[in-house]
Amino acid sequence: KRIQSLAQIPLNEPQVQSLGLAIREHKTLRELMLRGCNIMTQTMTPLAEALETNLSLTSLSIEGNPNFGNGCTKKLLQAIEKNTRIIHLRLWRNRITVQGGRFLADFLQIYPQLVTLDLSCNQLGEEGSQAIAAAVADHKHIKYLDLGSNKMGDKACKTLADAICKNSSLETLKLYWSDLSE
């Protein structure tokens, strides 16, 4: 089952609390997409609490939320770490920067079950991309990684090349608009 009707609908705090309650109690929800819903630090807490306890959800897409950033990234990853069921994570266009990239790299080291990670169109920069690339090297299950449009730079590109050589599970790598020639 999917909840897809929440695309492009800005959610306020009471609405996210209601959504969090529904997610917490729903037993067959497999995929949740929150695109352009204005998820931010204040509204992330009830959502994160719900994600900690919903054991049916395997795919989570939080996309196009310009106020999401690093604070929400950290809360979300802490919730997913407790959940352990989510294997597909899409966080594109959420203004995640270097610090968020480091949070994600740390998360990859302790969350081996992740199969899909889409971080495209964020602001990871060279350091954030490099941290993620280094974590991917030892990740045993990741099959799909999208770091497109993150201005990776030379060091991150080199680290990613080394990671590809070491990682035997990666099947799809997307790096479009990544400024690899700088």
C-alpha cells in the first residue's frame, strides 16, 4: 500500500501529528512519499516518532522540502536506525549540506540493510559527498546510489572511484550535474 496523495501539499504541525499517528498505527503501509510538504525541524519530530515504530514501511521518500536540511536529516536517520525495516531512502532536493552528508555517512556504517539511497539535488559539496562515498565502500547491500547535482569535486570523485572498486553490491550509480571536472 502507498500514500502518494501528499505530494505538493504543505503540512502544518497539527497535520503532521495526525499523519504521524496514522503512520504509527498502520500495519500494512509499505511506501510513504512526502514531496513538497514543507517538512522542517518543528514538524519532523512527530513524523520521526512514528517512523521509529512502524514496522511495515520499507520505502521512504521525503523530497523537495527546502526547509528540511541537516536538522531533519539527523532526526530522520535516528528514527530509521530504530526502525530497521526501511531499505529504500530518497531524500532529494532537501538542502542537505556537508554536515548532513556526514550524518548520512555515519548512518550507512551502522545501517547495513539500506539498498537504495537517493541524495540528488542537495548541497552535499565535496566533503559531504566524499564522506558518503567512503561509507559506501564497505556497505554490503547498497545497490542504488544517486549523488547527482551535488558538486562533488575531485577528492569526492576519487573516493567514490575507490568505493566502486571495493563495493560489489552497487548496481546503479548516478552522478549527473556533479561538476566532476573541477
